[in-house]
Amino acid sequence: MSQAVSSLAQEVGNLLRQRGLTLGLVESATGGLLSHLITNAPGSSDYYKGSVTAYSNAVKIKVVGVNEDAINKYGVVSSQVAKEMAQGGRKVLATDICLADTGIAGPSGATLEKPVGLFYIGLSHKAGTYSQKHNFYGNREQNKLDAANTALRWLKEYLLSLK
């Protein structure tokens, strides 16, 4: 794990602590890597409540509350599903902010419309629910790390934007 990633997780933790906010995660394609990075930061129990690793569609639907129609209409790797994962996770985990990810880490799973390395990251907070689309170009492990790092960077930017 690079020093830059661990210091980013620490910065995010400091911002959450300063703002008195709690964090939850719903991970699919990153498979718990984001939770690992967050909990590597000393004192993360001050703000981090937990996560759901919702790898299967059944867990996304039954545990997190993603609408099955959204998966059928847009596909599991989509902006809509990332947003529903973040929103559902915020409710299920009773947190102020929830980050979620869905993607195709590779090397298989791609379609013509959705290549390996395509990820959607969702963020839900009382102010709104958002998603970002990203394309990464590494191997499976690198794509997962890039997605987790990108989610942390976005969360840091979001927290800095809060008044």
C-alpha cells in the first residue's frame, strides 16, 4: 500500500472528525479494499461505522436496497446503481455519508458498452446523492486500487467543499 494512499485515508479521516460526520461504505468491485484503507488510519473508529461488501446483485437488492428494476434497466455497473448503493448504504449503516462503488475490475466481465476498468462511484449525504464515472487501465488489482484511491480523493474534495 503506498504512502500516498494511506495519508489520503488519514486526511479524509481528519476531515470527517473535524466535521463530526460518520462514514459508511458499500463496496462491490473493490471488494473491501476501501474499508481496508479507511481502517488503516489510526482513530478511524471515531468516524467509520462499517461497510457492506455487496458483490452479488442479490446482496445489493436485499441488504442495501437497490431497486432490481434499476439493475435490469441500466446494468449493475451504472451511475444509477452506484447512487442507489450509496443511498441505501447511508440508510442501512445509519451514517452521514456513504461511498459506494460498482465496476468491472477485469480481466473478464466487459461488454462492448462497458469495458474492463469502468467504475462508477456513488456518494450520498443529506445534501444529495451523486455519482462519478471513471475508466482505469491497469490490471485487476491496479483497477481496484485506482477506484478506491479515486473514491477517497472525491470524498476529500466533497468534505472540503462543505461549509
